[in-house]
Amino acid sequence: MNKPAIILVVGMLLFSTILEGCIETGNGTAVDTVYDVSYDGLIWKTYIVYLTNDHPTRDYSAIYTVNKDNAEVIKLLEEARDNQRKVRIYYTNNLVYLPWEYTPNAVALIYKVEYVT
């Protein structure tokens, strides 16, 4: 890799770090059943959450992601998946994400989870 390419890549990572979370483009909540939680990724691994939307003909209908450092949310999502409990997720959409926080197929980034009784 040549020097200008390295500088460009480092500059892009620094720029995304500065802007990450600063420019929110949307947020919301959803109530749903967790179909699966996986830890996947080629270079930067990310938690990917599949929600069912209680759709009768498909296994899952929405894909979200969770920051790998958000252990509390990941634990609640895995417990909800294992016990087939409904959850209320709180999510946000930002203009820029760090690569290890987001997967391209995801709808949004989950930052909080509550069980629905």
C-alpha cells in the first residue's frame, strides 16, 4: 500500500471517530421477539440481532446491531432469544458509525433493551 492510501485510510478512521454518534439521523423503539443473536464479521466483529416481527412466513424480518462493548444489552438479548421473550428495543441511526459497531445490513444500532411483560 502506498503512503497516500495509508494516510487516506487513517484519515477516514479518525474522521469517523470524531463524527461517530454526533449526527443522529433517527431513533425509536420497537417491540418484538428475538430470533437470533450472532457475533460475526470479516475484519471487525459485531453483534447482529435478528428480530421476528412475529411474521408467520419468515424466520426474521429486521436486522439490528449492537456495540460489542454493550455487555448488558447483549446479555438481555441472548436471554430473550433463549427464553423466547418479547423485548422493547431502543435504537438509533447515526450518519457515521465506527466499523466495529455496525453491519451494512442492519436497520439501526440498539443501545437499550427491556423485557415486555
